[in-house]
Amino acid sequence: MAEVQISAQRPRRSLWQRSRDFPILPLAVLLIVFIIPAFFAHWIALHDPYVPNLRARLQPPIFFGGTWEYPLGTDRLGRDIYSRIVHGAWYVLAVSFIGILVGVVVGTTLGLIAGYVRGWFDGFVMRLVDISLALPAMLLALALAAAMGASFLSVVIVVGFALWAYFARQVRAEVLLLRNADFVARSRVAGSSHFRILFRHILPNVTNTIVVLATLQVGIAIMLDASLSFLGIGIPRPTPTWGLLVSDGRDFIATDWWIAFFPGLAIMLTVLSVNMIGDWLRDTLDPRLRQV
Amino acid sequence: MNTSQTDALLDVRNLKVEVTTKAGSFFPVNDHSFSVKSGETLGIVGESGSGKSMTAMSLMRLLPKHAAKIRGGSVKLDGRELLTLSEKEMRKVRGADISMILQDPQTSLNPAFTVGDQIKEALKLHAPGGRKTLRERTIDALRRVKVAAPEHRVNSYPGEMSGGMRQRVVGAIAISCRPKVIIADEPTTSLDVTVQAQYLRLLKELQDETGMAILFITHDFGIVANLCHRVIVMYAGRIVESGPVAKIFAKPAHPYTEALISAVPSLHGQKERLTTIPGQPPAPTDIVVGCPFAPRCQYADARCHSEAPPTVAADQSGDHTTSCWRAVEA
């Protein structure tokens, strides 16, 4: 007969134990490709990303006939692809971070209030959410670019606009459950105001959701930023955002493939790692979101 | 009745609450009058949907705003009318003067905060103080509800506690600001029987200690016999009988009370089938002509079905009243 051991108490997994599931490889990739370049571009870049060097035009990367001077090759003006990617990381990071922040603040605030007060305000916000989800972000980006000119600000607005509805919808759904929770009633009974209940009792219960959702949106934000730049309605030239770098290489893809390939690879690796970390965070913080 | 009115701590007169739904409007609290003195426990008994919780919520002025409205009457706490207070003034009353223990300890604590934080919240709202004094008073509140090792327990999350322990914490929050009246809405329903008994004993001790009045809402006549001094019995939104517990148990004046008491299982005596009351209470939106209990009443006659009975004294002393035609005739 097999021996069965039953421990009296299910051992609680400490944060340290749970951290062993942490996706180390994605984090390492993210650091190398995205975070470190974004903050230390000036130290690790080999060349000035803006200065053309016509004598070194269209150099192939190393292992494909190139030299260590230009490890990832050069574009048609002789600018170092590696240095341009490294310098572009900062803009990608800033746009996605601030854009998501805008989305989080707007979406969470509206979702909280809508779910709590219900009534006409709830209906109004939810229709805005429907509209926002139905309206292509690209269309808004084009309109904004036409109206105020493409700039850092316009890209941030577009990213925020594209994402706020997801936060509003998710937060509202959770508030609808929480507002009827007994601890809300109990706090009312103890003499709390609506404001206090909303921000002291309900908001802390949705922060996990917000954090998880925000992490999962980083990938979408980066892709959106890259798409906008690729289409020429992102942060304008000569800023080397990654989408713009891919766009630069478009005409040369058949002959000088590295111009588009390496920025594209950077986008892919970054989005992939962020998504994997986001998945881990979701599973760790909020088991309820696993189905989403 | 007039003698008790003068020293009543909480005095409710002709309270009427109207609820409007798509199916129509009705009065779940219909012309209620009762009062509680300091140190007294008043039981409110009735089956689901008889308006017990509605009564409690209307005393706190926490009825769902869009559906329920107080349509008249008065609620006086220490001689002060609560129904005309502004929302801001009412917030100061809640928790400080009247407090409430809710039914389910699993959900009445916020899972995102430690129990200490949640007791502190109630304290901060009504009696602000420095970090250290607040912490001491929090521990003190836990000690009063007999939580073991309160210095450690303040840092626990609700999820780390048992149901009975959590309900003690809910109790600690409710009594933390030393309210004059505490409304306990079936606080022991979700606890198992031994824990229930401990909790009731605790409530009694706290009452002896502080002299607070308790409004104990329940559907369990066993608890009423144990804990309450006086009891009101509700049926379909009306108070059908009220009086001292001993009198009501000895000689229930309303057939509904009589049926309820005989439905309580007894530990002693012969094992027999529990009695039940045939039929069902009227749906809230039904228009009731006559006595609402008449269709289920074994004594009902033609008048019971056609005319609503008045509230009359059930005996000479005047502290036992009922609304039943049989008492009128007697």
C-alpha cells in the first residue's frame, strides 16, 4: 500500500517561492533589447544615430560580410542600424508608458464612477467605450496628425485613446460586483462617505486587475506606436523610432534586408517578452483573469 | 406603552417604507412602532421577506435610494429625530450612535486590508487620534471581542481568519466607537452552532459592559428566548405581535407567533415531526384585504379575510400587543 502523507496545513507559498516561476529569460531579453538601451543609449551606442556617413552606405551586418564597426549594418545614408535601434528604444518606452498611463487614469476613473453611480452616467460612459472600441485607432491617429501635426503628444493621445476603454470596461465590471459587497455596506454603516468607499475600499480591490491589464497592454501600445511610425503618422523623422526604422527599410527589403529586419526583431522580442511577463503577472496576481 | 416612551433610547413611531418595483409598489415596513431602552435587547423575528432587514436599513437611512423611500413616521434616537437629518449629519450618527453587524462575516470585511486597518477606519471616522493611540484603541477593540493575541491579529487579513473570528472582528468594528444602539442583522446565521453560542454570549457580555441597546434581527426563536428581553414578530411587513419574551413564549397572542414557536425543535420531550405552517406568505405586491395571515391561519373566520385587525393589548399590563381579531374579542 502506498504511503500517503497529509500535511495539516497547505504550506503557504511565500513570495520568494512564487518568484521562482518568474520568467527570467523574457526579462533578460527585455532588459537587453529594451530597458537598458532606453536609459543608457548614449553610453552603449557606437555612432551618432542622426549623422549620415555616405562612405559607409548599406554596409551588411557582421557574419554577412560586414565589420564590427557596424555590427547590424548601415542604412542607405550610412547610419548605424544598431545605434539607431538603441536610441529609438527611449521613444518607444516613453510613448508606451505615458500612453498607457493616460489610458489607465482615464479608464479607471470613468470605470470606477460609472460602476458605482450607475444610472445615466454609466450608460453614457459605456456608450463611449463602445464607440471607442469600434473606432479604429489609426483613423484617430490620421485625424490628429492632420489637425495638430504628428508629434510625441499626438501619439500618446492615440495610445491612451486606444486603451482607456479596456480599463473602463474591466474596472466597471469589477466595481459592479464590489459595490454590492457586504464590506461596502459595513463601511457605510460605520459612517463612510461614498467618496471614501470608492477610493479606500473599492479601488484597492481592483488595483491587481489594473496592473495586470496595464502590463498586458504594453505590447499593444508598442505595436501601435510602431504601426503609427511605419505609416508616417507617429513621432516625425529624424527620431529613430522602431516603426520608422522598419519603414525606412521597406524599399530595400529584397536587397539590403537588415535595415528593416533588426528593428523588426527588436519590436518582436520586446513585445513577446512583455507579454510573457504580463501573463506571469496575471497568473500570479489575479487567478480570476486567466480566462480572459 | 406611554410609560416606556419616556425612557426609550430608540423610539420608532409609525414608520412606513415604500418600495417601488416594476411589478408595482408595496410597503415592506408598514406602520411600525417600537422602542428600545438602554441595555435592552429587542428581538425582531419574522421569515424571509417579512421586512426585518428593511426596517434595520431604514433606521440607518441606508435604503437603496432609487427603489425604496421612507413614507412617514419618526425615528428618534435619544430624543433626536433621525429622519430629517442631512446625509452629512447622518454619517456622523452611523457608526458612532447606531452601528450594525451584518449577516455574513465572509464578505463584510474588505479582503484588501488587514482587520486592524478596518477597525481603525471606523475609529478614524468618529474619533480621530494619533497613530499610536489609534493602534492601541484598535487592539483594545479586538480584546473586547475576545480575539486571542490581538497585538498579532491586527495585522492579519480577513482571509487568514475563521468565520467566527471574522464575525468577532465585525463586532469589534461595530462597537469600536461605543454606539448606543447596535443592530445585529442575523449575525450568527452563517456560523456553526457552537460558535453561534459563543458569539451570543459575547454580545450579552458587551451589552452588560456598555449598556448599549441591541436590535437583534433573526428568524430563530431559540436565540430570541436566549438573548432578548422583548420581541416583535413581523409578518408581511406588519408587526403582528410585540411584548416581553417570557409572555410571548408563555402565551402567544397571535396565531402566527404560536405557529412559529411550535416549529422550534426541542431538545427535550418526545421526538416528533416538526410542525410547519401551511401555505406561503403573500407576495409583497399582492393586495391584501383583511389580515395578511388569514389564508394560513387555523382560526381564521370570514371577518379575518375581509377586514384588517387593529393593534390591541393582549393582556391587562399593556406591554403585550397584537393585531388579531381574536384578541379584540377576548
